[in-house]
Amino acid sequence: MEIQSAAEMEALGARLAQCISEPVMIFLRGPLGAGKTTLVRGLLRSSGHQGAVKSPTYTLVESYAGKEYQIHHFDLYRLGHPEELENIGIRDYLDGRSLCLVEWPEQGVSILPSPDLELQLAYAGERRDVSIKAGSPAGANIMACLQ
């Protein structure tokens, strides 16, 4: 899928929010500046959040109250070792009752469960290409809804 602007990336996040009917784990992959946090901003705004949305690069996680469940936005870019996730109480976030959005999931590979959905964002000149892969029946339902 081709994304031409930041506004389109936010719109994709909003569509994603509308397609999520249960708490899931979503991995967001892509280089710095590819639009991962922009996509999350669109998802959060569509889920009722009206405040600022910042990348949790230094805090590792920012949590938000969604309409139906908690939403946790992780940015693991600065994570030194996957075991550091234990120090932030990762197991409490992965309770199966929260939507988890994880940027740089490869940094927590030995700790994080498999994702329900994986989005890969890539530069394509001035635009972005987004590919989506389902990892569970819930992820397949979201993917079908997006298409």
C-alpha cells in the first residue's frame, strides 16, 4: 500500500483503529522517520485520545485509555538488552486485555510474544510503502478489514 503523506499515514492509523475489535499485539517495523509514530497518532486519535502523542523513545512505553481497552505504545529503539523489558514490568502490559503497539520489536525479540499483526514501513522516495502481515486469526481479521 502506498502512503503519500503524513496525513495519509494518520488516516491509515485511524482505519486500523476501526478494524481492531479486540486487544492485539501489533509490531511496527521500519527505519527512523518512516512514520511509525505518525500511524500510532492516527490510531490513538481515532480511539478517542485528544492529547499529544509523543514517541516513547526515552520512556519505552506510553499508555493511553482507549474506548474499550488500554493502549500501550512501546518504542524499543534505545533498549540495550531485551531483559530490560522485565524492569519496566512488561508482563503487566502483556495481559491480553490491552492493545500493544510496538516500534522496533526486534529489540525485544526474546521477551515479546508473536504479533497478531505486523506492519512494515519503508521509504519509497518521498512516499512510504506499507506492507501488512497477519500472525493470528485476529490479525487476519484486521488485515481483511483494512483491504
